[in-house]
Amino acid sequence: MELRQMEVAVAVAEAGGFTAAARRLNVVQSAVSSTVRSLERELGTRLFERTTHRVSLTPAGAAFVPAARAALRAAEDARAVVDSAQGRLRGRVTVGIMQGVWAGLHRPLAALRAEHPGLVVRLRQAAMVDIRQELRDGTVDLAVVALEGPERRGLVARPLSREEMVLVCAPGRALPDGTVTLADVARLPLVEFAPGWAIRQAVDRSFRAAAVEREPVFEVNDIVAASELVRNDLGVCVMPESIAARFPDLSVRRFDRHAPSWKVMVVRPRGEASPAVAALLRHIA
């Protein structure tokens, strides 16, 4: 069994099909199909169920993919250790970024690239729940996310920042003077982020703590879409102050109490960090 065969099988599983895997690997679909067939012959069992509409893992495939990921990581770690001993790093590191969060990550990434130009950095932007699972699956090496205590089990976390959230609205919208309450916000048309977003979870917690019910008018999964809805006065939105600062034409109001907040941290799977992850962590404040 070859590492390339395992890489192709993992790509099919993660991409959800042979065509998508071929695009991801920059090869023709027939090459992906023939590699998987060869691997299945060698293993003596099918890894994937193929239909005209979808590709899914068989029980054997579901058992094989995590083991294949581990083997691929071990091979990358072996190469990285040799490179590190020679004062250089190659290969790749996958960094998960929760949607809406950047946390000044460009600075440590620039320092990492200057120190190790042969290292490829893949940025994976997704909702918090997806990144958390990918950290545990090993498909993400390091992430910048907002996780509560129970969600961090099995992971190593280091705090980066904590900030309160604010209410963002169109400049012309009439609001009470000074600060606002969650009850004030609940009476307004709300633009909310989709379930699974850390912003949404923080907002949900604050409304529950204040015993205030609200009903969103719009639900989005994109910061820019939320800002456009607010800019056109279709609703108001609760978001972290650092994100609100990206839209200086919008008005911002603070909460008098029960303000939603989040703690952003850098997170990685437990165990010894790979040389690439260790190098990036050295540059993250």
C-alpha cells in the first residue's frame, strides 16, 4: 500500500466524490478512480459505495480513512523532523480560521513564511463546529477559534483575546440614547449568524441569561452579507467589536449589561506539536 493511494482515498472521503477529489488533487477523475480501485483490490474490500448521485464510505472505508490520515500525518512528521534537523521546514500545515475571526494572524503567518519559505500554509475557513471536528479528525493542525470549556476536551488551547460584542445598525436607525439592552434589541429586526457560528452561540447564551426571547428576521453565514443588510437598514446585528470596526460607516451601540462576549484562542490537538505547528506557535502572541 502506497501513501499516494491513501492520500487519494482520503481526498475522495473528504471531498465527497471522485470528481471533487480530482479537482482537489489536480488530476483527472480517471486517475482517482483507478487508484481507489487498485487500493480496494489490494485490501480485498470496497471502501466506497458508488451510486449515480453520491459516493459514501462503506464500514470498511469508515475504518480505513482515519487510519490513512494518521499514516499520512506520520509520514509528513517524519519528513518534517528531518527538515527541522537541517534547519528548514517543508510540507504543509493546515490552519483553521473561524469565520469572522482573523485575530492579526497575517503577522505570524508572514513571519513563518519568512523563516520557512518551503512550507505551504493552507487556510481553512469554516464554522466553529466544523473546525472543532476537523481538529479532532486531524485534518486541521492548528486553529484560531472561540471555544467554551467543554468544547475544548481533547484539545490544547491558549487564549489570545477576549472582547465584548456590540450592536451594529444603520446610521439613520432610531435607537435609545446611550447603551442598549437585550430587550431593546429583541424588539428590532435582527440579522443573526447561522447556528454553529461562535458569534451566534455567544449571543444565544446572553439572551438566555437575560431571559429575553427574540426572533431573527435574517439568518446569514457571511460577515459581509450581514453588514450589507444592516447598511440598508433591513435589520441590526450583534457582532464582536473588532469585526464591527471593519465597517466604520455603520453605527455602534454598547450593551448596558449581559453583553455577549467571546474568548478567541489558538487550539491544536493534544500530543506533541509537529515542527511546523511549533514554528507557527512561536510567532503567535
